[in-house]
Amino acid sequence: MSKTSEFGKGLTYCLGLFLCHEAQNQRDELMIQDLKDKNKDIFSFLKDRSMWFSGATDHLYDIQIESCPIKVRKRLQKFNDKCFSFRGLGAKSTSKDVEWALEEAKTLLYLIDKANNVPVAKADYS
């Protein structure tokens, strides 16, 4: 088995890499607000917004869903399917979609720990 992969392989590792793209989303949100404040056209920027999901979901190609706790598997599959639906030509993701994906990834990591009997507590600031 290879120890490297273009976008990573694993369960929690791939979810973590997906979440690493959150900073890009935050920059996008600031840029959108800045363009709105300057009364500039944001259509072309919003049109390319699916790039965030393209980059983030690259890390979900080799996610090992079958290795996750059974209680979480269906939810993880739904997350994976929904994230892939936001990528590609013609795909449109909204701020709400991005927020959902980020929060769901964090929740999945929490649920995986909980299912594996790891003491876990939700963060007040995340």
C-alpha cells in the first residue's frame, strides 16, 4: 500500500484536509462583501465560487467511508455525495451550502470520535 496519495487517503485525515480549505472560503466571503461595498459586479466571482468545492472535495476522492463507525457511515456518504454535487461545470454552491459542508465535516469528526469512545466536547469557538 502506498504511503502517499495525490489528495490523501483515510477517513479523518481526508475530512481534515477538506476543512483546511475553510480559509479560502473565508477569503471568498470577504471578497464578496468588499465587492458589494464597492457596488461592483460580483456575478463573475460568484460564478467561479464552485472552485472552493472543487479544491476541497479533491480530498474526498479516497476517503475511506467503509472504515468509519457504522452509526456515521450513512451521514458521511450523504456529506460526500452532496459535496461532489457542488463541484464541476454548471455546479452552483451558495454561502449556505459552504457553511453546511464546513459544519457537517466538523460534526462528522466529532461523531467519529464519539462512536470510537473518545472523550469529546464541542468547542464554543470553531
